[in-house]
Amino acid sequence: MATQLTPEEAIERARRLQDDRLTAVRTVAEARQALTDVRDETARELADLQARIAERIATAERADVRAYAAALSAGWSADELRKIGFSEPDKKARTRRRSTRKPASSSAPATADDSQSETSTEG
């Protein structure tokens, strides 16, 4: 025949079961936090790697543009280089353009300088 539990024994058994459940929840929480940390760190590493790769490519592209320009300066034409097998560089050297002057707002009266610069930039 089963013995009757005392109230203290019942509470102790319930406490052990509850502790086991809390331990399981703690384990899940720690695992989820570890997963989040790994994802965050991996994303940072990936961004860093992509930046380094982009810089290496940009450096190689600049060297390619300089070499192609040097060949043109040495007397080769773009057509001759193309016949040899060298097309124009994918990334051409960027030159800075002068920014065009913004037109005066409609509330401000146009000055003689503004109207002259507008006519000189047209057509």
C-alpha cells in the first residue's frame, strides 16, 4: 500500500520538478543568446570581409586603369589595344566635374551674373 506524503515531502518533490523545469528554460535562454551572439559576430565578420574584398578589387581596378592609360600615353590607340585583346577598363578613371550652378529660387530676383551664367551653360 502506498504511503501518504507529508505536506513537506509533497512541496519538496514539487520544488525539484519546478527546479528541473527552470533549468530547462535557462538552458534554452542561454542557447538562444549564444546563437544571437554568433549571428551578430558572424555578420560583423562578413561585413569586414566584404569591405576588404571590395578594397582589393578597387585597388586592382585602379591599377588596371593606370596601366591602360599608360599604354595609351605610350602611343597605343584604343582600337589597337582592343585588337590585341585589351578592351577598355571596366572602371574608367573618374574625373571630377564642376558642379553646375543651381538656379536661383523663384522668390529671389535674378542678378546679371546669374543670367549670364545660365546663358553660358545652355546650348
